[in-house]
Amino acid sequence: MLALFLPIFIIFLMIGLPVFFGLLAAPGLLLWLNGQPRDLALLYRNVYNGMDSFPLMAIPFFMLAGVLMNRGGITSRLVEFSQAIMGHFRGGLAHVNILSSMLFAGLSGSAVADTSAIGSMLVPAMVKNGYTRKFSAAITAASSVIGPIIPPSGIMIIYSYVMGESVAALFLAGIIPGILVGLGLMLMTWVMAQRYDFPVATKRATWSERGNASIKAFFPLLTPLIILGGILGGIFTPTEASAVAVAYALIVSLFILKSMTVRDLPKVLTEAAMVSSVVLLLVGAAMAFKTVVSLSHAPEILAAWILGLSDNPLILLFLINLLLFGVGMFLDAGPAIIILAPILGPIFINLGVHPVHFAIIMSVNLTVGLATPPMGLVLFVASSVSGERIESISKAILPFLLVEVVVIFMITYIPAVSLAIPRYFGFIIGG
């Protein structure tokens, strides 16, 4: 009976039950019906145990750093820098949107934060510049998925926590895939710009203007270098790096740029706490859900079923991409990783797929799912920011999703895309 936990969970989601409650209600109901009331206490105790982790402390810290940077006017400086670099191209503001998302990814690591921050600034500007509202919202949503791929990444911290992989290796492995997604979106934007005669955002910036924009963006752009440099240099752990990022964001916003005051801090802390609590509650609920997954012997059953489909790793990777992409449409990336990584990871590692490579395959698939109709979370955020209907955004985003699917298959079948940088820095030996 316990094996029914997943269908019941999906039914709960379809009737509109929030993911957090669905993750607890589905296994709880089955344990009760199965005559295992004692295990209910274990289930709900694991909600707390799932959150009580030192590595996971990095998530609220990185989110706080992102909120500090956004409230401190950092986002506008990144947009100004992007516009100085790419604003003169046809479809310039669309390119600026993508580049800003790539740069903002190094600050927040969150697709939702990216959509909200970048979208609230650039969607009105794009509409004013002659773009349709649905296209503006679609490119914002599509580019926001870069946030959790380029380090720092909240979902990669969760993957590391669940599977015991090196956070530094996962961070490094996400750099090239994130850049490829951004470049792919720019290529599609260029094609569409030629076809639909998109406007040029600004005249070509002078070298002096580019220099001024670079100076303004210098301190924000230094953030990911400090984080990665400190981790790679062995100066601090990823969790300590997140605290350093908060301290740096505070110093930059309060004392260097003076774009914030001490009076702004309560609002900043409240906003970060609200966002972080949602993520950590989902993580805790997913860990509790995982308890019933183990009791049901579902991993063994699913493993046997997958291996029965084919013995060719290439075919199995194709099928697992379809599965993960579908899961990402309905379930947030963090809980999906906690539930599925312990099941799927060992299967593909035994088939010869490198653990870091599989981590990136899974993370990118589930992240792209955030922008995929019908339930992609960033579609709802983009709709809220732009005022456009989700149905319209869902249609407009399809060309960009096609690009992201192509990148997913590049990542899947060319391991070097993910493994080259971690191997260069010595986090991967051989393989």
C-alpha cells in the first residue's frame, strides 16, 4: 500500500493542496491506513530533522545576501552594466535581460528572486520600448532559470546535503551549463529579433560609458569571485561562504554604495526570512516524505523497473531526462532532488555516469521545469510582475524552452560540459 504515496501526492497537487502539506499528507495518510501509526511520529519528527543541518544554513544566508543586494540597488547597477555592453544590439533589452539574469545568478542563486528583481525593472522598460508584454515576461522567466545553475546554487547545496557530494565541485560544474543556457537564449533572441524587427534599446555606448558602468558594477560582480575563490582556496566552507556573502553585501550596501540605511534592515531580514522559511519547510517535508519512500521499498522497485527498460545507458539517460523534466513542471526543484536523487543517483552511477555529471543533469532538468507550463513556479512570478496571463506567457516561452531542452541534452551526452572545470581544479580525478 505504501507504494501508492506518489499517485496520492500527485492527486493532492492536482486538487490545489500546497506542496508542503501534500508532502506530509500523502505519506501520513498511507501510514495510518497501513496500520503504522507509530511511524507517523517519525514522519513528522523528520520535518525538523530535515531542516536541522549545518550545510543547509547556506541557503538562508545566500538568500539574505541576494535580498540585500537587490534592496541596495545592486540589481539596477547590473542592468546598467548589461545595457552598456549589449543595449545597442537589435533586441537589445531582451539581451540585457538575459545577461542581467546571468550576472544576478552569481548573487542570489534563486530563479524566483531573479524573476522578481529583474522582471520588475525590465518588463516595464521592454513594454515601453515596443516589446509585447507576454514576450517580455517570457524572456524574463526563461532566463531566470540560470539563477540556480550558475553558483551559488541553493538546489546544489540541497543535492550535496542529500547525496554527500562536494558543494564546490557542484558549483564549478554548473558554470558552463549556466553560460550555455544564457548563450542559447541570446541566440534565439537574435533570430527572433531579425525576424520580428525588435528595436534597439540604446545607441552604442562609448568606452567611457562602459567604463563608468563597469565601475558601478564592480563590487556586485566581485561577490561570486569572493564566494568561489574562498571555497576553492580552502579559506572557508560553502556554509561559511554564505555568511561571508551576507557580510560583504551589508558592507557594500551600507558603507560603500550607501544605497541602504540601518532602518532598511528589518524589512530586508523579514523578506529573507519569509523566502528562506518556505524553502526550508519544503526541504523538511521532503525529508519526511523520503522516510515513507524508504519504508515502501520504492527505490528498489523503481530501480528494477528502469533497468528492465534497457541496458543502454544512453537510452536510459534520455528517458530519465523526460521524467525529470516532467517532475519539474509540478514539483519544486529542492523537494524533487531530496525525493528522487537517492533513488535515481545510485542507478546511473552504477551504469558509469559520474556522480557530479548526474547531479548537474538532474539540477538543470528540474530548474528548467520551473519555467515549464502548466505549473512552473517562475511563470506565476512572471505573471505577477508583468500583469500578463500565465497562458499567454506559456505560449511565448516555448521557443526559449526548446533552447533549454537542447542544452539539457548537450549536458547529458557531453560529460565534459559539466566536468571540465571541476576536473581542472582537482575536484574530479579521472572519470
